[in-house]
Amino acid sequence: MSNKITEKYFEHNNFADHEKRVLKEIMIKTNFQPEKEIFRGQIYNKDKVGSLIYKGIWQNNPTVLKIQWLQPDIDEIDMINRFNKQNKSTKIRLPKLYDGSKWNEQDGYGYLLLEYINAPQIYKPPFADQEQIKNFCALYQEYKMKCLCDPFVKQEPNEQSSLVFTTQRVSHWTKIAQSKGHLSKTEIKNVEKFLFLAGQHLLSIKMEFMHGHLTYDDIFKLSEEQYILMSNLFWSYRPEFYDITFHLWASIKNLRDQSITIEQVIEYLQNWLEEYKKLPIIIQDTDFERKFNMMMAERCIGALLVDIQNQNYENDRNNFIVHLTKLFRDLFKHFTDKLEKTKIE
């Protein structure tokens, strides 16, 4: 069983209505002293807040408080403990868990007090430089070989098949887009094209256990020898190499320079692809590029259905939506064109 966040869009009640009361309760229980809010977990809507994260002080130490309002299928406290039990990497670790309370019916929430990490992200969006790309790739090799030794969540029936898992998610995103009035005729055609290609390609792509939210926001570099992984609610099963494309999708949807062309983005992604191909974990997979293209197409259709319309823009929201929509439509065409020309072994 894996945790689901976006899948609970239609059933989620808003935490924002209760956040002041809950924060006060936790402060009384733990003596945590908040300094500032550093993250608000919104599920495609400002009025669907599932989690809050504060920086503050606990027992005289800089500490992070994470409040989990949305009930997880597996508590993050359990995820952290399970990861630590099987992790064989000396280079990658999770933030230290100081204290916490699992989600329970009586409180209606759970919380964690975690080590505050004062370190830079592995790279800053939207574009990593060549050295950062090499660092990320080396870290990915380490993570694949030493952090995923023993899966610590069980596969659900719909997680046995990449095709079933992916088509269910795309169907859910389509319903969200439709409910918000964002489902255009172009996206309906793109969904149809994606589902056709999914039926051809996903049957031969395995589901694997991985970190389901591996972005630059979730990897902090303490030193050349130590990295910290965040967002540990999201260890789960995903199609092969979903984790190698997820951060690229996250970077591109954060583009705010409208002079960046589709050709530049494709060149940037091709650079990543060539670096990935040098990794021992990938060299052994002769079908890697097809899987990469399929996962990038999946990330593009997700962006077009829900992500672009529902992320925050400081200004010029409509202009950015138009620009990013065109960019992701062009990217979707780029990757689906490749898939249409690829022979399936």
C-alpha cells in the first residue's frame, strides 16, 4: 500500500479551517515554538490544504514541524523508520526524526518534529548546470543501489501493472480538469493519444519501488559526501524510471522565462538523457530510452491536465499558463512522436 495525495482530491476537507487550533495544540504538547511557515501542501486548490510545515525551535534546536491533516495510508513516521532499517547508503540519509504522533481519529491529524536541514538543494530550477547534472546522476546510482534494497510498502492490486496504474491516474486527472473547467478539446485529443500509446508501451514496463517525489526540492546537499532526502511520505511503486523524469517535469513547469524555446528545453533534456546513459544501472537496460520517453510523456500529460493550471504564479498568471501549455504540448508531441517510431521488443 502506498500513500495517495492527489487521488484524494475529491474527498479532502480543508485543513486551513483548523490550522491555528491544531498548531496551538501541538505547541502545548511539545513546546515547539514556530518561527515561520515554510510549506503549504495544497492539492490543486487553495482550499484543499493537506499539510503544513513550519520552521521553529524545539529543545533549543532549529527544528521543522510537519502537520499531516490528510490521513495517510502509511504514516510518515513508519516510512522513515522502515527506510532507516534497510538503507545501506552512507551518502544518503533522511532528516532525523526527533518526535511525533501518528495520524489518529481522535486528533484528526498527525505531526513530526524533524531535524532542520540548513543546506542547499542539489540544484535550483529550472535548469541544472553540467556539474549539477553529473552530481544528480551519481546520486541516483547510489540511491538505486543502496537505498532501495528492500521495498518497505506492499503493492496494491492496481500497482501490479504500469498500464493499469497509469491509466487510472490519467483518468483521475482528466476528471479534475473537467471539474475545474480546464479540459480543452486539445487535451482530450492528447489524452486519447497518450492512452493509445500507453496500451502499446506500458505492458512491457515494470512497476518498481522508489521515491515517488524525487525532485531538487527533496534532495539537500550537506557536503560532497552526504545528502538528505525529504518528502518521505511518497515512497511507493511507480513505473520504471518515473523517478528519473519526475524532477525534470518539476523543473520545466517552474519556467518563468518566456523567451526559453522548446528547442532549448529539448536540448536540455537530451543532455540529461546522455548523462543518464552513462550510469551502470542504466547501461544494462537496452530499452531505457523508450521507458524514459514514455515517462516524460506521462509527466507532460499530467502537466497539461492539472499542474499548469493549479500551480502558483506571482504575476502574469494567464500569460504563464499560455506559455507553459504550449511548451508542454510541444514536449508531449516530441516524446509521443518518438514513441510512435519506436519498435517494441
